Amino acid sequence: MTRTKEDVYDEEISPLMVEIIRITKAHGIAMLASFSIPTEEHPHLLCTTHLPDDSGKPFAKFVDAAKTIRHQEPSLFAITITTEPKR
């Protein structure tokens, strides 16, 4: 059976993204990553992570890019928000 792009993302890319997100948060590095993982049910499915820098401010060019990414055909959009205790 052929794996879907969503399967590949879930099985191979997502674990790497967990590590990338951990590192960027630990060092206050703003980031934007987006993956197009269409399925028959959701042909415009994206998985996008957009994180601010260590001051909590998003990088302006990433904000613009994220707006461009989101303005597609109607699609399912999900955001994962995690919180950590203040240091």
C-alpha cells in the first residue's frame, strides 16, 4: 500500500519538527515551516508551524508569509499551542 503525504508527514517529518520546535523555542529563534500534505478528503491540507522569537514577537516577514500561505482554497487549518511555565 502506498503511503499518503499525510502519512509521510506524520511518521517521518513530524518527529523531526518536534525536535526543531524544541530547539527554536529553547534559543528564541523565530520560525515558519509549512508542508502541503493533500489528501483526497482534504486536497488543500497544510501543516504550518509559526513561532515567535524569544521576546514573543513574530518575525514580520514570517507574518506576511503565513498570511500568504493561509489564503488558499478553503482548507482545514489546525494550530498547536503549547504553554510552559514562566522562568
